[in-house]
Amino acid sequence: MIDRDVATAIAKRPRLWATAVGATFAFAPPGWWHHPPFLPIPDADLMRWRVTTAYGDEETPIAPDDVLSYLEWRQRSAQGK
Amino acid sequence: MAVGLLHDDLVSLPGVESADLDGDSTAPTGVRVRLAPGVDAAIVGDEVQRVLALHGLRSEVEVAPPSPATVAPFPGRVSDESAVSPSTVPIAEHDAVVAAYAESDVLESVSVTEGRDGVVVEAHAGETSAWVRAAGRIGPAFDQAIVSAVAELLGTRTEPLIRSVDSRDLGDVTVLTIVLEEAGEQHVGSAAVEGGRPYALGRAVWAALSSR
């Protein structure tokens, strides 16, 4: 679901890298370190749910701008605390 | 039933002698209701729960045995599992007491932004906040975004689906009731529309998912 366009958009914005890493962990299933591949890969069901909520169906590719908006909001929220 | 002050609504119920609220009257941390002698405590307890739900409060109700019991402090936070167990207060013989607990971590706000990024729903509760893009400004897609945002605040990781959203005009106030289905279970929550519809819907979702 996170395709090359999204990855490229994030890669071009170093100030969002740390936030992106935090978001990746937030979307990873609980206890991801107990199961192969032992990486915080976003929970597929959770992502499907969020994509369906955002676009009306689970097939629509995630727009890079939406991911950037989310990361910027997440960064602002973290700075506001 | 029109929704008024929580205390007044509780004492107006048949079979309720008195009601005491702990903390803020709009967001109490505990509610104690003394029943009149001889009433069916289970039936009145259901009515009390209905009133609490109308006020957007989560509740756990216990009918205490008709004997004196020790006062236990009301919990400050229901997220603390040890604090959820119902407590009782000293009561006269043949009285029954209903102890109810309100959600102290209330849904603080639901905001909707429409702009270059489309429609975004933000929800806040305490230190937690959620950001969800909505597929539309109205209708089921928008409601689902509010459900998703509130569910995220509550740590839900499976998708609660909307089964129904009903709006009932009770004269002075409109009450929203939502039925959600999550992992084969149905959850119901209600809230009075006091500000905008998004916040009322968010509180109804909060009530529904908090009752799990």
C-alpha cells in the first residue's frame, strides 16, 4: 500500500524522516518483534481500514500528499506536547 | 426523555430516591444512586444506565446487596483496571445502591477540516489525538472517518463498522445513537447533540467502544 511514490515523497523531506519512523512503529501490529520478519511493518488490516476510510475503497493507492499531510500533522502534534 | 442536568434526570426516574455526583457535574467521575425501598433494582439500574448513556457517560452498574457496606473511593480513571470494580456506599436496610462510573478521559473535541488535502477529521482526548482523512464530507464515508478517529484514540486496531446511526428529536434535544459492529460483536452508544453533529457522533462512538 505504501508505494514508491510515497517513499520518494518522504525521502525528499528529511525533516519528516523521524516522524515517519515513529508513524511506522505506530501502525505496526502489537508485539511485532515476536514474529517474523521481526520488523515494524504496518499492520495490513489496519492499513486497509484506514485506506477504506480515506478513499472509500481499499484498492485506491495512498496519495503521497496525504501521507505528507499526516506526517506533518503528527510532527506538529508532537511538538505541541 | 429530554436531556437536562444529569442529577435532575436521574432523580426524575421512578424508583430513584436520590443521586450524588462526584466531581464535575457535567463529567462526573462517579455517580451514586439510592433507590426507593421495594423497587426492582435491576429495572431501575437499566434506566439509570440509559440516562447515563444519554449524557454520553460510560457506566458500570452494580446493585449492592441490602446490607451496610464499606465506602470505597470512586475511581479517577477507568483506564486503570483496578479502579473499575464497582464500589458501594453505606445504605439502610432494604435499600439498593447503584454505583456507576463515568469515563474520566472524555472525548475533548472532534474537528473537521476541509481544504487542499480533502476532508480531515481530528479527534482529541487527553494527550492523545487522531488524524483521519475522510472519503467524503457527508454521509457514511464521513461518519466512518469519525468512527475511525475515535476508535484510534481508544486503541482499537480492528475496524468498527457502522451498522446504523439514528437521530431522534426529543423536543429540547436531539440524541444520536450509533450501532457499531466490531469482530462480530455489536456495541451501542448515544450522545446528545449539544454542539455540532461530528462531536455528538464522536461521543456516541466513544460511549459505544468504551462499553466493550
